[in-house]
Amino acid sequence: MIRPMTMLALLTAAAGCAPIGSPSLASPEVSAIERGRALSTRVCGGCHAVGAAGASTDPRAPPFHQLAGRYVGVSLQRKLTEISETGHYAMPALSLHSDQTDDIAAYLESLN
């Protein structure tokens, strides 16, 4: 017997759409970089300049294009995990999931 949620997933996949709020059925066309840019804009953009250029609204918050050169690979992933768990300087903890920190890292690395 197929469970109701499984049936919903099968039907929406067959129809080419996903139920609202269903991240497990998210479009595969959206790249980690695009998800990271959107998440960074929403979560970090209040203080950091998120784009490839520009000035941050908070002088203590470096623009993302500057941060992109400071951290790479594993060090970037560690820093994002640390920020997510404990915050950083004046930043609050962000409660990000590991897939979200992966997406932000992908976006930051794309700015190099």
C-alpha cells in the first residue's frame, strides 16, 4: 500500500510540480550557488553586501566579495558552521542546516 505522502510525491512529480514548502521535491535546476545567493541575501544581506561588489550597510560586516577571498574550502565550511552554532562577533547564531552552509559556501566560492 502506498502511503498518502508518497502518493502525493508521485503525483506531483508526474505532474512536474512540487507541493509548496516541500524542499525534498525542489527543482534540480536550482544550483547550490543560486540557493546560497538567495539564502545569503535573505539572512545576511541586512548587514553584509551580498553581491560581487558594493559596500555593506554595517561597517563591521565585510562585503561578501571580500569574505570570499579570506576563507576557502574546509576553512570556509568550518567558519560557516561556527557562525551557525555560536555566532561571530556581533552576529547572532543563525541556526543553519549543513546543506544551507554548503549552499552559502558554494555562493561565496563563486565570487572568487
